Amino acid sequence: MPKYRNSLKVIEKSKDPKMSRRRFLGLVGWGAVAGVGGVLGAAMLGYLYPNALKIPPSIFSIGRPEDVLSSEGRVFIPAQKAFLEVARGRVRCMTAICTHLGCTVNSAETGFKCPCHGSTYDLDGRNTGGPAPLPLVYYQIYKGASGDLLVDKSRVIQIPKEAWFSSTA
């Protein structure tokens, strides 16, 4: 720091502990640059991180035809949010997702009931009460190349009688 205001001579051995304004503004500037660089770097790393969700595949196996068709009744598949119904050597798969707001419906004696908003469905999935605007849909079932029965959630069947799969068909 110069001894006098207008002097250009700098005293080398100055013991003044104060920081100059120029040095302070320089440090603030470098701090701002480092902060902006950190934010941009974090954004770039976030962009490079995969956006994949843990969604189950749209096609899944329900087992060998002889194993599946030998039983009777209705079974809930929690990983796929679907009901599998087997009756008289035929099988069909219905969604367990309510058409109102996407809650998982529960099985009841008279059909299905949504625990969130009270929508009710009959045994075939047709809506019988509550705010649900549409019936529950069925998924197509077919025999795969490996011999297993496969359910394709991307192929929807609206009519309950057409959703049945039989090994003789």
C-alpha cells in the first residue's frame, strides 16, 4: 500500500493487516465464478444421469399353461397390479388400477372396490358406482415361444367375454 495517496512508491515492508479493495473484489469475483461453475457442473452431471424409472415390463409370464389352468379362482399379482382369473380351463388378466385416479382396487365378494374414493366394479370389471368413469380393462394373454403364457399389458381388451384365453383356442 502506498504511503501517501498520490504516491506511486509502494512500501514493501508494510505491516498493514487490512486487505485492499482491489484484492477483496477480486476474491469475490473468483468466488462468484466458482459458484456458477459448481451449479453448471451439477446440472451437467444431473443431465448425464439416466432418467429410467423402475417400471415393470409390459409383457410378463404367468407360467406354464398346464400349471395355470389347473387351478381355479382369482389371484392378485402385486408387481404387475393385475388380477388373474382362472375358471373352467380358461384364464384372463384384468388391471387392478382404478380408472378414476389410479389407485389399486381391492377384490370384494361382489367384484372390486377402490379404497381411495369408493368406486365399485362388478366381477367383470364394469363400473357400478362411485366416480370412476370407465370400466377396468383386460390384457391380452397368449402362448409364447417358450411355451409359457404371456400377458401383454400394451394390448388392451375392453369386452370381458373376449378376454378369456383357452389352451384349446
